[in-house]
Amino acid sequence: MEISIIINNYKTRGLLKQCLKGIYMYPPSVEYEIVVVDNNSGDGSVQMVKEIFPQVKLIEAKENLGHHKGNNLGIKKTTGKYVLILNTDIAIISNAIDQIYRFMEDQLQAALVGPRLKNPDGTIQMSCMRFPDKVVPIYRRTFLGRFDFAKKKINRYLMTDYDHKSTRQVDWILGACAMIRRSVIDQVGLMDEDLFLYFGDVAWCKKFFATGYQVYYYADADIVHYHKRESAQSGILSRIFWIHIMDWFKYLRKYS
């Protein structure tokens, strides 16, 4: 098996259906498998997969495992040389998976590669970033981000000085769409399950660098991402906001 595609789903039936349709419309040219981990969605996602995509390997979790634990469960149940992690809000619109695969085959020191992500209107998302310092996530989610001193740090973090039109090594890639070399996962370990939804992609890339591997942003493959940034759009009293903050403090304690 060359590519194991893992999709971790929680209450996003429509997006999951769209994501799976895109993969089968533009499938990899090499042997691949698709695993959907459903986190006890209860929204008809499981039934939809069984009825429309019976060839998909479906794992039904008894609870919401979160982003990292859910993806880890999928990784453990697969055998591919490469693991392709996709959020359900990813839409495959070309042979991008093949392009990413060939890049990984050529770049033997690459642990992880992420494609260029685009918004539905065709604009480029900031999906590769520099490692954050201790205050950037706070700036991005509070009124402090309006001040010039905070904007400077945020822009550096988001790599706004880079046009995102060329392939290059980066610090880390947004975990919505990333292909990872399984041999490196075997070496450094799975995603950090102490983190529920956020910063596991940052922590993973730090581990890859620590063992001498590279992380790449690959600009020759385009994928659409229906990204909402729930933690930023939700108010300070929302559950998702505080999950984000708690994951940030856990990340700081372990990786800073």
C-alpha cells in the first residue's frame, strides 16, 4: 500500500461526502486506501459512508476523540507508505494527491508536505507558518491583535512576507491536509494526544525537525479548503475558544 488517506469526522456529514467524492473523482494512480474515523457524530455520517462509499474503511469511535487522537486511530489501522491526513472541509479538485506523492518520492528527507490551500474563491490561504512565539495565539484571538506591535508578530507568524507561490521548506504546515512519511512516524511517534484539537500539527513538525527531517510547503498542488477558524470566530465564552487556549498552554508546557 502506497497511500493511506485518513479523514477524521465529527458532525460534518455534507463536507465528508464532498471530500470523499473529490478523492474518487481524482484518485491517486498508486495503490491507496481510505479510512474514515467517525467520532460518534450522530448526524447520519456513518450511514452515508456505508450506503454511498462502502469501499471506505469505517471506524466508529464511541466518543469524540478530537483531531489528534482520531487521526492516530486511523494511522494505527492503516499500512500505507505515506499517510495523507485530510479534514472533511478539504475538496480535491485535481490530481493534487498524485503530485504530493511524487514530491515525497523525490524528497527523501521530507517528513511532511502540505499543498497550497485555496479558499473557494481562489485566493490563497496562509497554511504554512513560522513557529509561534508565546503570545501570538493570544494576539490572534483577542482585541490585542488590533495593535501594531501585535500585527507585526502575527504577520511574521503567518509568513505574509512570502507570496506562497513557490515550493520551500517551512516550520510547519496546517494539519487540514498533509502527507506524512510513515517511516518517520514510526521514528518520532504519533500526534500528541494530550492536545485535543489544536497545535498537534505544530508539535509534530517540531519533532520532525528535531530528528533531522524537513517540512515542505508544496506550491505546485492546489487543494480547496473550506476553512472557518472556529476558535477565532467563536466568542471568549465559547467552548471552542477555551479548548484552543488550553491546548496552547499544554503545547507551551511540553514544546517551548
